[in-house]
Amino acid sequence: EMREAIDLVAIVDLPLEVALDRRIRRNIQAGLEDSAASVECLQSLDQFLNAYLDGPLREGYLVINRRALATCDLILDGMKPIEELAEQVVQAVRARSY
């Protein structure tokens, strides 16, 4: 239904190990900032890692990434600075506007 309303699909392609590292760091930072929530953050992280490593989560991410990359209009290198990624998106939108 939404396909006709979407002019451009951009995907930020990020290696799974980098995405996992960022997720772990966010949970750690949240636990460090709020000691009352630190146990909850650790439990959440433990559940996520169990689902990621021992469950279907990692394979799900891989399947979704493959599908998204195969059908998108623009693939962005998620290892590049956000300013550079934003500029690439702006250029792609401008190119489609003409």
C-alpha cells in the first residue's frame, strides 16, 4: 500500500558485529547512568544476546538485511560519518527531484 507513496528507500548497511557492539554499549551506558536500572539493563542485554546467539534473531537480521539491500534505491556505508551519510541522502533526493 505504501509503495506508491515512497520515492526513495535508503538503507544504512552496517556489519552485524558493529550493530551488536553498539547495542551492548547503549545498554551498558544506560546502566551506568541509572544505577537503579542497571540490573534491568543487564537482564535485557542477557536476553537479547541469548536470542541473538542461540535463537533466531541473528538469522532474522541477516534475512531482513539481504531483502532490504536487494530492493533499496540507495545503500549507505554505515561505517562512514553521519554527516557524509546525510549528504548522500540529500544528493539522492535531489537527483530524483529532477
